[in-house]
Amino acid sequence: MSANERLRHDRLTFYKEDIEKIDRLLAEFLRLSGAKCALLIDKEGHLVTRKGEVRSIDMDTISALVAGSFAATKEMARLLGEEEFTALYHQGTRDNIQLSLVGDRTLLTILFDDRTTVGMVRLYATETAKKLSEVFHDAEKRQPGNVQLGAEYGDSAKRKLDRLFD
């Protein structure tokens, strides 16, 4: 994969209709699982979208920490001979968090308490991750980098730029 292809792959752009689909999937996940909050975070630590109860959580901080935690765990997996772990679970006295890798670029981050179980969260997170992957695949097909332009397009653009700067 060339550097340009890799950049386009890593920088998937979500349009309004993508976020609406993602938000519907997250809302359905929350309804079925009984979890409090679902966040979709990219692997660089940026919040894509969120649904549910978020209280006074600093979203930028939690997003960066989730991405950092997952990156550290990826290295632990590598040391153990695994490519990466696809799910992490942290248990607290009141709240719990599960991180699930979706595709190869986002993390489904779920905050839940004793109103549900880790089993319910994992069950529905797996199904939701599959559906999210489909949304990502559809979005990736729309990416400008996937459009094949003829050689004449580049020549025409070059001529117009040359005229602009003459």
C-alpha cells in the first residue's frame, strides 16, 4: 500500500449520513445492552461521536486515554505473540469500561454500571461492531481517493494552475 493509499485508509472521513447511522447503532446498542454510554473514538484519540449518559466527563481526555490504553495493550499483545487484543475490560467499584476494536481504526468505548452485566455488554458490542464495520466499509468506498481520474484530468489541472500563476 502506497503512502497516499495508507493516508486515505487511515483518515476515513465520516459524512453527516455516516454519523447518523453510527448514532442510530449506538442508541440501539445502549437500549439492548443496558449500558450508560457509548463512545466511538478513533485510534489517534479523537472522539467521532457519542450516545448516552456522559455526566461531566471530559470527552477529549477520556478519548486520548482510551486510545493510549489500547495502544499500550497492543504492544503487550505483540510481546505475547498476538497481533493485538480486540477487546479490553476495566472494572471499577461503580463503573466499568469496555473497549472494542472496530475494524482497524476505531474503538467502541462502553461505560456501564451494575444495571447490566459484562456479558450483555460484550454480546451486543460484538454485534454493534460488525454493523459499524459495514458503515465504515460503505464510507470508505465513497472516499475521494477511491475515485479514478483519467490522465487528462491531471494535465488539465496543471495547465489551469500554470495559467493562474503566469
